[in-house]
Amino acid sequence: MAFGITSKLFIAVLLTNVITAVAVGLGVRAAFDSGFEAYVQERETQRITRLATVMADAYRDHGSWAFLRDNDAMWLQLNHLVRPDSREFFGPPPQQPSSPGDANALIRRTRPEPRPPRGLVVDAAEKVVAGDADPASEMKRHAITVNGQVVGWLASPVRQTAFDFADHRFQQQQWRASASVALIAMGLAAIVAWFLARGLLAPVKRLAVATRKLADGEYATRVAASSTDELGRLTDDFNRLGNALDKHEASRRNFMADVSHELRTPLAVLKGELEALEDGVRPVSAETVRSLQAEVARLGKLVNDIHDLSLADVGGLAYHFKPADLGEVLRDSMRLASARFAAHGLALELGIPQPVHVRGDEERLSQLFANLAENTLRYTDAGGRVRISLKREEGQAVVDWEDSKPGVPVAALPRLFERLFRVEASRSRERGGSGLGLAICRSIAEAHGGSIVARASGLGGLRVILRLPLAEGSAA
């Protein structure tokens, strides 16, 4: 039979309490036994001492042991003087008899059967004076002295235990009371353990149910936190996980929708152009071929970008890192793009004062700068400016890329590097961008251990700041 975590926790807490109660009970029992035994022994020793004193006083009053010899009634009376509660064992204190016959009858009536041995009185000649113990048994002797002279001994049998009937009854009462208390304590422990197990595991069960829902694709599932302890923090972490999965799922759906739209646009154009050619609506000409080639190139660029991003996601995008002069890579990239900038009416300002060495893949870095240039060409108004600078800053190579109007709303800046995200105002689909170029830039920057962010440009347009770690040994 498989136990649930609630049952396991309940059993663990209950067993802990029961084991603790048993250990404490055994410890208390051992302490009680030893302590009570010592107490009874001490009490018996004090009784014998007091009885010896009473015997000495009686001997002094009578001058000899004749008053006690063969006088059980007097022996019982003297014992009663020492221990008033001894009537349970010796009967009530005897009355002084009017005659020896009456005394014997009184003794027979008042002495319970059997009477436990309490000791002997032995004179100086080692003859038994009074008592009912076996003289041959092992005895403890206590001297009876009168005026500094030993006139006899009070001998008491050595027993395995000093407990008498009343002591045993008291001990049994205590154990019955202790057993009742232990049973009540275990019952209360079971009740507390049950509620504790249920209370502690209720949030865990809610998390388990919510986790199954999350695994089934219900990413909107959340769990209300009911505490601020570890379980509460676990609940907060679960909710953050749900938020992240929900966001990623929304991004995935948006990405698929945007990709399908981007693929359909050039395909629709191609289909329309080909149908027009087939129906004779448009003649086959160099212009028509160039239009088809442009759409094919656009479609190929989109497919290549999607392919690069998918490889980056699974870690399959190849990088060949080696020491490289970032200034040279940037200068070569701008040499290729400068003619297009000039054709678009953009003035290029390039500031590379000195070599800046990084450890990177020159081909991927060129791809990054080419994407930034493509973004500037698409979304910067003719007659504008492009200002690019490279510098060292706090152990990093920093590329500062700025262009002129139009600008990007501040709220849209943090999302510019998301896949297929475009500002739908001046930087819209009509400009021809797929929205993947800047996402690829971020992937390349992060693969180099760097970062890339977007800010508002002082020229009125967009400012992109790329940071890459300097190569080891590169001068700061």
C-alpha cells in the first residue's frame, strides 16, 4: 500500500512524539524507581534509628529487658510510637491489658495475618528479647546504647526492597496515572500531527495540481500565496514560472503568425506576378524579372534569418572565435555599406581612433554590422546622418551607432531586439523589413559575451550601443 506524503508526514510526526513520550516515560520511571527506593531506604533507616532511641529510653526506664521479653504487645506498641501509620501492618495501637490473658487475646485480634517481619531486639548476650524475624536470616544491626554502653542491638532483616504494602500501592498508583497521561499525550500528539500534516501540505497539494495544469498547457494557472515562508516563496517562483511560460507561449504564437505573414507576402507577390505573366497581362521583360528576383531575394533573406535564429536557439550557429581588431571589422563593413548610404542621401561619420582588439568571429560581427546598416537604410529619412564611433570603456569595446530621424517611441525601445517586432509608425512593414535583423544582432552580441541595447539618439533617430569584452592582454 502506497502512502501519500500527508500520511508519511503524519506518521513521522506521530512516531517522533510517541518515541519521545516513551523515552521520557522510561527515563521518568528509572528516576522514580531509584529515587523512591532511596527515599524508602532512608525512611526505613530513620525508623530503625528512632526505634533504637525509643528502645534505649525504655531500657533506661525499666533497667533491663525484662519489660520487653516475650511481650509482643509492648513490641508492637513501641513500633507504633516510631511509625504511627504502621497500623496497616501491625493493626491499631494496642490498649494496655488488664491481665496477661487479655493482652494475648488483644494481640490475636489486632495483629493482621501475615505480619511482615520488622526486626529483632537482641540483648548484649546475643539473646533475642523481642521481635518476629528469623534470627538466622541476614540482618542489619543498630546498637542500642544507654549511658554510652551498648545494652543490645536492633536487628532488621536485609530485604531486596524496602517497599512495604503502602509503598507498592503508591508506586502502582503513580504508574497508572503516568500511563493515563502518556495515552492522553499520544492521542493529542496524533491530533496535532494530523492537523500539522494537512496544514503544511495543503499548499504543496495546490502546487502539485497547478503544476499538472501547467504541464498540460494551461499557462494562465496561478497559485495564491498563503504565507511568506519557504512554501510561500516556492509559490511565488511557480507563479513567475507560469508568467514566463505564458509570455513565451504568446511570443511563440505571435512569432508563428508573423512568420507566416512574412512568408505569405512575397509568395503572394510572386504568385500574382507569375499568374499575370501566364495570362499575358504583363509582358516578360527585364523589369518584371527584376521584380520577381527582388521578391525571391526578400523571401530568401527572411528564410535565412529564420534559419540563423533557429540555429542560435539550439546552439547550432557556428562561431570561430579568434583575436580580431573590431575597428578593422567595422571599417570593412562600412566600406561595403558607404555606397548605399550615399545613394540614400545619408552622411556617414565614422570614428575609429585606434585598434580595439576583441576575441570574436569576424564573419558574425560583420553580419551584425550589416544588419545595423540595413536597419538604418530602411528606416532613416533621406538627407539624414549616420554617426558611428568605437572606443574602450571599463574593459569593454563599445560601438555607438546613431542615426537621424525618424525616432522610435521610448516605450518601444526595449522591444526592438525581439523577433518580428517593428514599430508600426515610421518603421513599418511598408519599409520592407522582416523584424529579424536586430534579433540576430542581439544573438550575435550575446554569443560574444556582450550586450546590445537601444536608446534615443541625439540626432533624432535611433541609437544602438554594442558592448563586447576586450581580448585578454588588450590595453585598457
